[in-house]
Amino acid sequence: MQFNKKGFTLIELLVVIAIIGILSSIVIVSLSASRAKARDAKRISDIRTIQLALALYYTDNGMYPKQIYAGSSGSAPDTGLAPTYLPTVPRDPSNNGYYKYSGFRTSGSASCTTTNPPILYHLSATLEGVNAALNDDSDMGTNPSGYSECTTSVATPGAQGNINGTSVACTSTAGTPQPSGTELCYDQRP
């Protein structure tokens, strides 16, 4: 009597499972990198959108706001961008955190008013990986010469903050600007 063997051996099954495991780990790693690149693309797009809204704000008011996430009550520079210039001000896609923004006035106190308005800004986001956009960003330090940061009466927690645009991971640790450097701070100014 002859037995008909149509099944797989245990070794054959283990080899197939190992191959499937290796292939799935490769897919997961590449998917993770793609998601990080997509979040970085969103951050760059958000910063450009905010810049356009800031340009409209400046055209209407002759100054920039002290903070972009502030409410709409009051008058410039105390008002933010929403809802007049943007329906809502975009936030970081990774953690829903605020993008860093600082308004600056010419040297003097940190109190920005209609008589001493913010005439410069610094807007930034931390990217997760090297991106060609880092070659063309501002790479601005924390305090531009001849300007004072508007910090008085800035109430939105976490939204205000000036970063060092030439640092590693947007901290105070010095880095080398892209294209061959280590900094991941995408920062813009007018």
C-alpha cells in the first residue's frame, strides 16, 4: 500500500514563514520612512501656507502679528491669523503641536504694539529627515541683530518660541546647515 504525500514538511513551512517575516519587515520599514517623508512634506506645505497668510496680514495691517495662534478679538498686532486669514492655523502633523513663531520689532523692549509693531518674523518646524527644502530655508539664529522678540503679552502657550535655525534638531546645540549638515530646522522669515 502506497501513501500519497501531498502536504508540506515542517521545514518547508518554517522556511516559508521566515521568508514572509523578512519581506513584511522590509515593507514596514519602508512604509515608516514614507510616512516620515509625508509628515515633512505636510510641515513644509503648512509653513508656506502660514507665510501666505502672514503676507496678507502685513498687507492689511502694516505689521505682523505677535502670535499666529491668537484669537481674532482685538486689533493688530494682538490678533492671530484665524479666522480672517486662515480658517484654522495648521499644526504639526506628528503631535498636533504648534509651529514655532516669533514676531520681532526694531531694538528696544519686548513689548510690541501698534506704535512699535512686529516688522519681522521667524517661523519654523522640525523635520524628521533631510529634505531638499532645507537647502533654501532661512537658517536664522535665535536673535537677529537689531531686533527684539515680541514676548510681552503673548499668551498662547507653546505657540511662541524662537528656534536656532542652524542647530541640530532645532535646539541650542550648534549644527551645520544643509545640504551637507546636520540641522533639521525648516525655518522661514519674510
